[in-house]
Amino acid sequence: MRIIVEIQLREVTKKDWDFILNLRNNDYKFFYLQDKPIDRDHHFKYMENQISNPSFHNWIITYENHDAGYVRILNTDVGIMIKNEFQNKGIATMALELVEKKAIDLNIKKLVALIDPDNNNSQQIFKKNGYLLKLHWLEKNFN
């Protein structure tokens, strides 16, 4: 039985940037390019730069009048972050469905989810929504 969750996506404003920073710093272990918490100045510069990027779209996920998470599309990459207390309620699944509708409206032809191999919850959300594993990406850093 599927539980219906009522959520909404609202456009991000500068007032939301601290909320997004907190989510980023709580979940960074699952990110590809962020391997430690980032400071506020770095995050705000990133967000400021993205404002003028026509391939960047982002929304706050609201649930029962609370900011429950964040979803963004950068080029074709879709990312979802849900605040800890709102996880396991179906919010990410519903947010993915809503952001797919937004992507269609934006004339985006494909979405790609880059998911950490250890993030089984995210993998399940995307697979359950019809995303297919296309390749395994292996890399080696030389420092």
C-alpha cells in the first residue's frame, strides 16, 4: 500500500540558503564533490553563481507547512536532500515525481541521479521511480 504524501515545491529564495547549507553539511558524506562540511561564505558564493546559470533549477520541499528538504536540477543531474526528521515518509519519492514534471515543463529531456554506492535509500527511491542503472563509475585520485 502506497501512502500519499502531500508536499509542494516552492522556488528557492536567498532566505533559504542557510537551510540548504545545513542540509548539505548534514548529508555531505553522500556527495560526489563535497567531502567535508563547507562554510557559509563558500556556499553563498556557489548559490550566487548559480542564480545566473540557466541550467540550474532549485526548490524547497514543503510538507505540512514545514521546510522538509531541497531538490535541484543542475544540467541533467537531479539531487534531493531531506531533513532527517522528515525522512522515511515518502517525501523524497513525491518530490522526485514533482521535479520530473518541472523538468518536462523546462524542456529537459533526461534526468540523471549521481548516487553514492553506499546510499541504498536514494538508490531505491530512484529505481522505484523508473531510473535505470546505466554504468558503474570508477575513479582514482592522485594527490
